[in-house]
Amino acid sequence: MTLKMISFFANHSVFRNLFSGLFLLLAGSCSRIDHKQSALDPKGLVSQNQYDVFMLSVWITIFLFCTVGGCLLYVLWRYRAKNAEEAKEIPPQSHGSSFIETGLIIASSIILVILAVPTLQGIVLLNRVPDANDSESLEKLGLDRSQIDGAITVNVTGKRFFWVFEYPQFGIVTANELVFPATKAVRINLRTEDVIHSFWVPKLAGKMDLMPGQENFMWFIADQKKIMGESDAATAMPAVHDGTMRSKVFAKQKFTDEFEPVGGLFYGQCAEFCGNSHAYMSFRALAQTDEDFDQWVKRFQNAQNPNLQTKSYDPQTSYIKNSYVSFADNKLGAGANREYRSVRKTSPGQSPQVAPGAWEKAHSDDYEKGKQLFSSLQCVQCHAVNRTGLGAKGPNLTLYGLRTSLAAGWMRNDEESLSKWLKNSNEIKFGNLMWNGEGIDDRHPLRNLQDDDEKVNQLIAYLLGQS
Amino acid sequence: MATESIKYLAPDTENKAKTQVFPRPGQHTTGLIDWLTTIDHKKIGLMYGMTALFFLIVGGLEALLIRSQLWDHNMDVLTNRQYNQMFTMHGTTMVFLVIMPLSAAFFNYLMPLQIGARDVAFPRMNALSLWCFIGGGLILNLSWFFTGGSPAIGWFGYAPLTDTRFAEVVGDMGPDFWIFSLQILGVASLLASFNFITTIINMRAPGMTMMRLPVFTWMTLIVSFLIILAFPAITIALVELMFDRTYGTNFYDFLEGGKPHLWQHLFWIFGHPEVYILILPAMGIVSEVIPVFSRKPLFGYGLIVFSGAIIGFMGFAVWSHHMFTTGMGVVATSAFAMLTMLIAIPTGVKIFNWIGTMWGGRIRFDTPMLFALGFITMFMIGGFTGIMHSSVPIDAQHQDSYFVVAHFHYVLIGGALFGLFCGFYFWLPKMTGRMLNEKLGKFVFTLMFLGFNLTFFPMHYLGMIGQPRRTHTYNEGHGFETWNQIATIGAFILGVGIVIGIYQFVSAFFNKKLKPAGSNPWDARTLEWALSSPVKEYNFARTPIIKAKDQAWENNYGPRENHAEKEPLDDHGVHMPDRSWWPLVTALGLFGLAIGMLFHRNIDPSGELVRDYTAPILAGSVAVIGMIMWALEGPGGYHLFPKENDE
């Protein structure tokens, strides 16, 4: 019965409109409540449940407030002392009625039961992924068995002040942008290596804390229909793996826009105070079609596969077309290497030096110089590129050029922001560890990039070239 | 004053002379020494209240800085660390240095008057409680001036952020100051609570049965029990934390096998009863005010008392609802959710009963009544959002968002602070003998009510659209700006209202132009209104013999058999104890002990850690000597002989 009531309150269009009308009043100028990080715009099964229970509680409390507040107003009006004489009268000194009191206690208990039942159901839902064999509850939840069977697992590690996303099924690691398939359940294992954080992605699943020395669990499953709305999959969930997501997001909106036109882009935030830069610890979650997600995983697996990394040129080997080798190029500096791509099949000994026509530069000069700087400025000490680098101090930067955001979701990942960030990250995120970490002081090369546009541009070419 | 006095000659006068280093300041002490050595519950209550009002301004300024920083996205009013210090200090100050001591001020001043007692059971202990409170407040605020500045750990101080391992400033002393300050404030609260419990149980006037106690006194009793049961939990938690930080133990250090969860359980098993410690006194005040301004007895007195006790009892069974998102598992989470919903019932009962009290009354809308009505409505909103949070799925979204900030400010400002202001407007005529300016009072109420709602109502919405709390700034493009700006404007209006209110309270003591109050200006009901305003230092010239609930009202309007009688005058007079230096000395010793412990570690030139316990041992000795001298100084005192009806 209660379930019916919830769905009645939550789904009945009159109530829905009434409530959004209320918020409209409240929100005045901005008539929408689907802000980027809004819990009022659920796009997943778990968050929808949370929203429904919330709406139920809103209606219960509005009812109570009007009833009790109405009684209060009535009493105040009816029994006000109208003049000085009346204020001196002595009304009957009645002091209670057990009948009324008991009645009110019983009534309030009943109202609480209406909220208690969906609460208990919700607790189970947000703590346990439905059993794939339990077709009855799957049907109730509107899920298909394959959505549970094909669930992916993500190990989320919180660090001050960014997020590590590890996909144990696929052996890949990324940071700050969680890519997930829109139709599959996503199991999230939460861990932390320092203090307590909290993983909050309002549109998908509420939050759960990351407790030191303990692994917590939450899960979510997006609702593809809601993500797509009236558009199609390609518009709502552009592919991440080929950079379409990034370019579409950049093209469609300004960073300062309050609403996200790309339905598949979700905003998340650390919700437990974790130190100086707690406010800056946000993240993104990007929904993908199954196909795009598989492609993205493949790209990442290849990028982070130690056996597929570019090797030095071997004079004994013949290379097929489109092979990558690394070979010395003195133009980049003494002893520096450059990556080459073969434009045709080469036979042994046809090195880029011997047969320049067979090879072309894989990357621009800026990219190669940026790559060197990435080592010489000690970036590599904390950032892993093209390796999983679990336990690294900074965010993993593999395929960084595909990311939409920079600095744990704080800025848009484009040349302009990246340049600002590299020149003085402390100005953007005061107290960030790239600027203030252990052993970094004013002599550190990283703190001396302000006036060095050339180096900064080379680093940008390298970083955004990771795509 | 129509009193004569003689020096009290106790039989042990000779022994006393031997043990006393210097005599207790006697009857004719005045000025500063009088205030430093006083053991009069009324003066102690006033000092408690005035110090707390001072800290209310301090905590309020911190709040305004917080609100200024959140005016727009990426503001630079404060750095992120300063902001984090600000909200830590704001929370700690408001909970421990404002609301609790303001309640304690009313307990101190009124409870003995309401039960017909001469003073509290242990007057010197009462003074020690006051000085410990002031010492603790000082220690907390001294932290601004030492390494790392004030603590930036939140008022909840979640482990392992408090661990030295995760300190963001080398040698950060903020958390240490916080630990020692809370320990000393804990001593203050415990001393006061034992005192109040003993007083209420043992020192009621004849005929003042438990079920004739004014509701405010009942709430004093319940809150005192809550304090003595809840504070040991945080004392232990803080001792463990101090050991972790000072001696490298591993109670909370997960890398060494400690458990951060332990801190949360210990903190909240204190922290949730603490919520009721903050709100029940205000409920007590409102339960006194509403009957007076409706000219009717409290509706369902027994039920209100009983529900207060139930709230206190159940307050110990719901602490984990602060931890719904920490991964406690389905069973524990469900159990705490259900218990939390249950606690809404006794709370609702109180609201029904207040409305029932007004029903059929003759309602006057003087300032105290306005604040009481403000309390009811605002507390109702805070209570309703509280019910929402008891539902775990909702809490999974609301936890640590601005929705929660809105919720507990509705309870603590709209509830507790409105209740306490209501108490000031209601009882200041009794304390000062002067009526406060009604127009100014209503103006203060209007400012506070408007400013408060303007500040905190939009926060519900901000939380729902995703603004997390305890963040020193927010990014552009989330739509947070407009409502944060409205909240900031509201906060300044609220601030102005509170400052005018405080001005009005303080000036009531000095402004001779105000109308004299007379003994019972509101035609109020409870025993303290049978006394003159301001109350004489001996309270009751003759112990009253209580015949009914609402004795002052019964004296005026009740049947003859309900009028209070008085114990006959005898030639013994009223025995007044002498003042004492030792509570102050003992508190100074404890203060020095804490400061000594804070600075006992040094790094010598070779880089070795050196511990020097001289200062703490010396200061500790002062505290011990203070206690010994206290025990030895003897009763002292003098007798006053008030005339027949002089009270």
C-alpha cells in the first residue's frame, strides 16, 4: 500500500507539477532544478528511489506543517486577548486531556509508519545489488537480468584531493573521471589511503563514505531513458574514447553554464571534510553506451599495457606499416629520443636515420619536448602516464587528452586552463599538493613556469596529446 | 537594606584560624573581589550568561566571515585553511561556549528560585564550574595565536584528520588546544550538572514534590543527567586522541591498526545527547512562557515532563544516525533509522501540548511570547527536516550537504537560541528589576526572525541542488550564487538583530530609565515570581511551604488552601556562606595544567624531542592545593535577618 502511495505521490503529474511549482516559487528567477549536481533530478535507479522517498517525506511534512501550523494560527487568532481587560481575565484553568493526548500520539505513530516502510526498502536497495536470479524483484525494479550480470566493478580510492578509479575487471586505472556503461549496474568499492572522504554523485546514487582501514560499498545503475531524454544516444552520451565527448561538451556550453546539455555527464563531489582543499575535490562520471564503453576500455587497456609501449628501434626487426618506434633525434637535444611511425613496411636496418622516407614523426616537436619536460620537471614522480601506477601520489594521466575536466573537476580541460594551472596552480587551488607537496619549494622547477610560455606550451602539447 | 547581621561564630573558630591561609572574603566584599570570589548562584548565573553572550558575538562574527566568503564563487575573503578554521571555531564556540553556558546561566539563576532553595547544593563547586568554563573558552580562542592557528578539523574532529600524520601545517597545535579546551569545558559542565541534580533532588522546599516542579526545573534535571552520562564518552575519546597526538598511541591511527570508526561512535554517543542538551533547556523555557502569556496552566504537564525524559533516554539510542553513510551495514542502519523516527513522537507531543496550552487561553503577544511562538514554528521546521534525515535513503543525499546545515540551524537558532532569547526577555525583569523596552524587543524579534529565515531557508534548496557543506568555496556554473547571496544578506540582518538584543539585555542592568518591574510583571505562575525583583541575595527570607503547582499563580488566584505558607521566623536568621578564593585558584591551576601540557614538548638544538613537565606539574599542584584548601577553609559565613515580608 505504501509503495502505491509513494508512486502516487512521486508520479502523479499533478503533485509533481505542484512540487516543481513550489520550487519555482522558491527558485524565483531560475525555474529549473536540474542543476549539474542536483539531487532533484535523479538519473538512476538508486537516486530515483531516494528522490521518491524524499518527496514522500516532503508531502508528509507539508501536510503536518499545514495541519499543526493551521491549528496554531487558529488558536492564536481565536484566543488572542483583544484588549487590556481581556488580557486580565482568567480563563478556565484546564490542564490536559489524556484522550486527546493519546490520540495525537497514535496519529503521529501512524504517520511515521508511512515513512518507515519505504525507508527500510530503500536501505536494502542502496546497500545490495539485486540478485540476478531473483526475477521477481528485478521485474519490480524494471531491470533486466543482463544489466546485473554485466555489472562492472570500480575500486574508488580517495586521496587528498583527487579520486583514483580502478577497474579491476579490465586492469586499468584512471582518475577524476569515472567512465561507465549506462545500461549496466556499477559496483563501487570505496577505499581511502589517508583521511575520510565521501563519494557523492547526486544524480546517480547519493553518497557513501570512504573509511580508512575499511572497504565500503555502494552501487548505482543509470537510467538510459532519462539520460537520453528526447535526444538520441549519440547526442546524450557522446563517445569518450575518440574525444567526441570532450569536443561536444566544449562546443555545446560554456563552463559557467548552470545546466549540462550533455545528459551523460554527471557531477560529483567529496562530501566529507578532508582538509584544506576539500572544496576542490570534485569529479565527473561519464555515461557511455555499451559499445563506446567497450571501446574506451580497449583503448585504456592498450595504453596501459606494458607490452604495447613504444620500444626502441631494433635494427634486426622488420616493421609493418604504422609501427611505432622510438629513435634518437639530436634536434630535440643530446641523447633525446623521438617517436616515429612507419608509413610503409620496412626491412631490417631501415632506421629513421637511414630511410627517412619510410618513417614520419609520430608527434609534433612540442609534444616530444613536453614529454622530456614531464620527466625533467619531475612530473613523473607523482603522475603515471600509460601505466596503471596504483599508489602514485598524483592523478593518473593516461589518455589525459580525453578528459573534459582538469584539477579534479575544477576547470575545463583546455589549453587556456591548463596553461593557468601549470603556471600557478596555487592560485587556482590554494594548498594543492602539486604546488605544496612534500619536498616542493620555490626552487622546484614546477614553481618557476610563470614566465616560461614555451615550456608550458610544450607540456600542454604533450598532455593534451595523450588522446 | 533592612537587614542586620552578626558574624557567625561557629564552635570550631579556633581550628579554622589555624588552617586558613587567608580568610574567606566576608559579607561586605564588593567590587571585583566580590565577583571573583562569589558563590551566589545568581551572580554566577549572570557571569555565565554574560560570558556566553560575549562568545555569541565572537561565534557570530566567525559566521559572518563564513557567509562573506560564500557570497560568490571563488571568493578570496578567507583562504581555504582560514575558512576551515572559521567553521571549526564557529561550531565549537556556538555549541560549547554559547548555547550550553546560556542554558547553564538560566539553570543557575532560576532553578534554586523555582524550587524554593537558598542556593545550589554546592555553591563553591558552582563557582569552579564557572571559572572552568571561562578557562576552557580562553584556551580554545588562544589557539589563534600559536603554531598552525586555530583547529581546522571541524567541531566533530573526525579521526584520522586530527592525527599528526595528516596535519597540513608542520607542528599544528590547533587540535591540541581544541582537545584541552573541550576537556576543561567538560569539567565545567559535569560540576554544574552534579550540583543541579543534587540540588533538585535534595533542596526542594517542603511541599515541592517532583510533580509540582516547574517544567524548566524538570528540564534542568534531565539535561544534567544527560550531561553526566554523555560527557564521559567524549572525555575518553579526547583522552585517547590526546595520547595519539602527544605520545604516539594508535587508538585512531588506522595505519597502525587503530579504528577511525571508534572516534565517530564515541563522539556521537556524546554528540547526540548533546543535541538534546542544547534543545531541552529551550523547551523548558518555552514551556514556562506559553502558560504565562495564555493565562492557563501547561496542557499535559505530566506528558511534557515524561516526554522530556523519554527524549533524554532515547537520545542515547540514536547516535548512529549521524553515521548512516559510514557503511554500518543494513541491520544497524535500519535499527537506528527506526529509533530515530520514534524520537519524533515525544518531540511532537510537546508541540501539541503547547498548542493545547494556548487553546482557550487569553493570549498576549509580548516579546517573550513572540520568541516562544518563533521557537515553536522554527523548531517544527527543523524537526520535520530531522524526520527526513532519519530516513536513510534521503539521508544518503542530504548528509553533509547544505540541507543538513539548514536543518540544524533551524533547531539550534530557530529552536535553542530563540528559546534562550525568550528566556532573557521573560526573566530579565526578575533579574534586573526593570522592564525591557517592548518596542525594541519586538524589533529585535522581527530582525532575527526575518534574518534567520532568509539565511537558512534557501540552504534547503542549495543542499538539494548539490552544495556540499564545509567547503570554503564553490565553482561557478552550479547555480549556487543567488541563494548564497540571499543567505549572506540574511545572516547580516540576523547578526544586527542579535547585537541589538544583547545590547538590550546588558543595558537592562544599568539603564535606570527603564520602568521598574515589580515582583510579578507578567502575572506569571511559578515560584520565583513570588520574590521581589531583583531577587535579594538570600532568595527566600523564610522557606516557603508549597501547596500546589504554579505556586505564584495559586497565591494570587487559587483557592485559600492552595496559598503557600512560610516557615516561621526564628532568631537564627538566614545563614549566608562566605565567599571563597579557592574555586578560582583551582580553576587557574587546571587552566595552567592544560597550557603547560600544550607546551611541554620542545625540540632541542640537536633535533631531539624534549619533554619538560615542570609547568604542568606546578600548575597541577596549584589545582590540588586549591582543592585541599577548599576542604580545609571551613564553612564561615554570617547571618542575615530579613524582616517578615522582605523577599
